[in-house]
Amino acid sequence: MADLLVFAGGLELKNPMLAASGCFGYGLEADPVIPPSLFGGIVTKTITPAPRRGNPVPRLAETHAGMLNSIGLENVGLDAFLADKLPALEDVDSKIVVSVSAGSAGEFAEMAERLAEHARVDALELNLSCPNVAEHGRNFAADPAAVAAIGKAVRRVFARPMWIKLSPNVTDISEVARAAQDAGADAVTAINTLLGMDINIDSGKSPFARVTAGLSGPAILPVALAAVWRIAREGGIPTIGVGGASSAKGLLKFLAAGAEAVQLGTVLFSDPGAPQRILDDLATHLDAQGHTNLNSLREQWKEQA
Amino acid sequence: MSGELSAAYRSGRVRALKRDGLYYHLSMEAPGLAPSEPGAFFMIGLGEIESPAPDPLLMRPMSVLNHDGDFVDILFKVVGRGTELLAAAEPGDSLRLLGPLGRPFSRAAQPQPILVGGGAGVPPLCFLSRRLSAEGIAHRVLFGFNSADDVPDSALSKLSQEPEIFTLDGRRGQKGHTVAALAGDREAGRIQACGPGPMLEALKKVRQPGEAMELSLEERMACGMGFCRGCVRPVATGDDWRYATVCREGPVFDADDLVDVNEAGEVCLQEEGSCG
Ligand SMILES: Cc1cc2nc3c(=O)[nH]c(=O)nc-3n(C[C@H](O)[C@H](O)[C@H](O)COP(=O)(O)O)c2cc1C
Ligand code: FES
């Protein structure tokens, strides 16, 4: 059987499949329906310095081949994460990537400093698709200068791998990726949800209290592939692909576009059997093509280019 | 989160689908699942368990009407595209089932259970009534429907006791709301209810002092297992409140835990956005 081991964003992963932030809780909720140790890595739900309750319902709406969410970054906060959630992951045989978000570069760095004290934290993923409190809620991820400032502040205090998660809701995603690279990030994760909304035709309004919401699921796979490809073709910084993957085929498309590993999000809701099936299908695909590992497949793609 | 999951994700098959009043009664064969308790639900979707991008994408939460060995029955109303497609299923069609999920109703003889169901909230209470009867627990059953044509007679005929029926059009049973029948002084029991929001609110007003009350809630769901945080309701924690997941900590809640709070202050302040 082919070996699925990869090196991605500064981590050695036993396979290239990770759970995306916000789509697998704090790692244990779905066990044993989705065993956490299936994944090469788990990106935990984004935590903030203080707990957040998040938005009122409705928080979800289904779309064609996708869904909208308006969770509002509900999370237990850094203290409870360190006290309750992180220790519970001790025996999970996957890398743990902790997703963090905060209102300023200083707050990001303070969180990173505390997380650096815990050996179970294999890497950080900075979620910048969140409001910049000082700039009236403007999205950090839309502002290369803010991305660079936050990345540098965290880099100074956190020596393990640092990933920066990018938003697709920008004109030129490779410009933001360059800012992440300048800040010393080990990889960028692309992409977060697309800005979307729904309308109830009786009220003429969005069902969501926040009006707009985040689009995810199979519908966004082409958008995510193009984002990964645009960043990867510059060759400056490794990418972790995310957005709409729901099969081994989707995962292979991301790898061919240049991603070092791939995160699964919405598919963990729609098809809890997907992680096991994806691993099986990946190995079968490599075996059938005569590859003993993923690098060999990557080489083949390169030769054909 | 409460308790270890007993759920499994399995493929199933449609055995039969028939109309029952306003509802559809779907009988499924799905081996390899843990037994369900009344109040539990399944996430159900059409299609093969191996299909990577099913349409509709998300499975739908459905209360269990009955679960006996390899056979699971549900009773549902067409409310959107997901249920519309399910209502068009044919015997032999493949299904995807995740469950059983959620915190079920409690079962105890004292105080005496009073089951109150409204419309699509009736199925889990049919299951509960059958189980209580099997356990020899005396209880009352009050079911309300908009119209006589809505009543799922076939499902009700399987109960060991005749439910008290209420219809708004007055063509079946008593005319009016179930809740009206519980107004005024009566002996306190254990109200176990499922139905539309206004019915549950009205029930709180006819509750006797100290009366036990369990309410089964509905909410849109994605994961059904407590990790997407999409299906929340405010519950009390001391003087404060927090969001509990309907799929994992519910769908059955103690009425005393549910609180009405001003949630608007919590909204993510992002200008244009998609805070996950
Ligand atoms: C319900 C839900 C919650 C999410 N929460 C977060 C989050 O807390 N932090 C984050 O960086 N991304 C979050 N995301 C975005 C996902 O990690 C992922 O980037 C996006 O959903 C696209 O991938 P997918 O199509 O595979 O779901 C969330 C997505 C969903 C659907
Ligand atoms: S449906 Fe995902 S938390 Fe309840």
C-alpha cells in the first residue's frame, strides 16, 4: 500500500488530509463516528482571547451544492481551551493546529505566547477573516499590511510552524500571500468562506442577523483551486488547500494545483464517512498508478507539465 | 457536549413510503444502528453512503417514530426541497442515516407523564407513548392538528391508548388547542411536549406550580453531532446564559433550563463578512 506521508507547512503529516477549522469542533465531538486520528492534522475551532457566544439562529442555510454559515466565531476562549480542550487531545494521533483570532496584532501575539507553552500545539493557524476592531471591523485578511503586521508579531514569539489563513474576498489573493510570506509564515491556508447571503422573499430580508454569511461546500471547490494555483505558481510560500473538497479526487486536484495538504470542512457535516473513504481511495489511486508515495505522483505531474 | 455518541453512519433502504394524513410515513431498513430512545432523531439523506457530493448536500434531522431492530420509521411533512425529494422516494432506494442522535425524553411513572404534541411534533411522542405503555406507565396523550385531514391515523392506530385529539377546524376530536385542555387547576404531572414554538410558549403558561416539563425543540442542523455549532438555543448557567446545541444537548430540554435573552448584542460586528 502506498505511503500517504507528506511534509506540509513545516509539519510532517501521516497523510495530507486535515480537518478544517470550525468544521470539527475541538477534535473529539464526532468521535467515534469520525475518529480524530484518521486525520494527518486537526485544525481546531478558532479561539479568541475571551469566550464568544456567537450569533443567534438561524446560523445555517443550505444552497445549491453548498451552505451558508453565520456562527459568529462562537468559542470557549483561550483559557478554557488550554484548561479543557487541549489536554483532551493528548492521545490523538494527529498533528494539532490551533486556529486563533484576535482584535489586534498585540492580542494575536499574546495568544501565541501562551499557546507556545504547550507542547501539544504543533502549529498555529491565524484566522484573519475577522473584524479589525481598531479599523471599524474591516477584515484583516483584506489588508496586506495588517496581515504582515500580525504575522510578524506572532512570528517573534512562536517558533513552531505558523500558517496564515486567507480570505477569498479580496481582489488579489497572491498579494496577501506575499505579505504572509514576508511576515515569515510557513504556509498560507486558502481559502476561508466566500461572502454570501440569502434572502427570504416573504420578508425581503436576509434570514441572518449579520445579514451576510460564509459560503462553503462543493460549490466553492473551483474558486479554492484557482486561489491555491495563483499562490503556488509564484512559488514563494507553501499552501494548504481548503474549500469544497469532498472526495479523494478533490484532494488530488488541490495537490496538483500546488497545495501541500488539504483540509476538509463542510463534507464532515454532509458525509461523515468521507475521511475514511478518502484515505482508502487515495491509497488505491496511488497503487493503481504505480506510485509508492505522493511525491512520486507529484513528480509525474511535473514531468507532464 | 453531553455524553459519548452512540450514533453510527450507515446506509439504509426505503422499505415503504405512504401518505398518512398531512404526513409521509417512511419505513427504512438500516442494520448496524444502536437502539433509539423516544425523542432521539436521525440525520437522513437520500443516496448512496459513498456519494461524495449529494444533493441536497446536508442530511435532514428527523425524529424517530419507531425503531425496532433493523427497522426505523419516521413521519415527516414536506417543508422544503429536502423533504420534497424524500417524499418522492421509492421502495428499494438507498438512504444515508446518521444516528440515533440527541438527548431523549425521560421515562418515569411519577409524576404522571402528559404528552402534548402539535402537528409535526407528534411522531416522537407516539414513540414515547408506545414505550411508556409497554413499560406499564400510565400517561395522558394530547395531540393537536390544524385540520381533521392532517391527522396521521395510521401512526396513531399503533398506540396502545387512544390519544385525545384536538383540531382547529373542529372536524375531529375536540375543537381548539391542546393547551386549552390543560388550563386551570389540575394535578401537576410531567409535561413532555413537541410542536410549534407558539404551542410550547402557551404550554409554559398553563404549567402548574412545580410541574416538570420537557420540551423537544427543532432547529436547522448541519452536523447533528454538536461540532458545527449551527443549531443553538440559549440555556441558563447560574445568573448567566450560554448557547447549547439542540442536536447534542437537546433536542429535549428541561423547560427550566431554556431562557429568553436578548441575543442581539452578541452579533459579530464584522462590517461585511463571514465570521465562521
Ligand atoms: C460552520 C462553519 C464554521 C467555520 N468556522 C471557522 C472558524 O472558526 N475558523 C476558520 O478559520 N474557518 C472556519 N470555517 C471555514 C472553513 O474552515 C473552511 O475554510 C471553509 O468552510 C471552506 O471549506 P469547505 O468548503 O471544505 O467547508 C467554518 C466553516 C463552516 C462551514
Ligand atoms: S447541527 Fe452541528 S452543532 Fe448541532
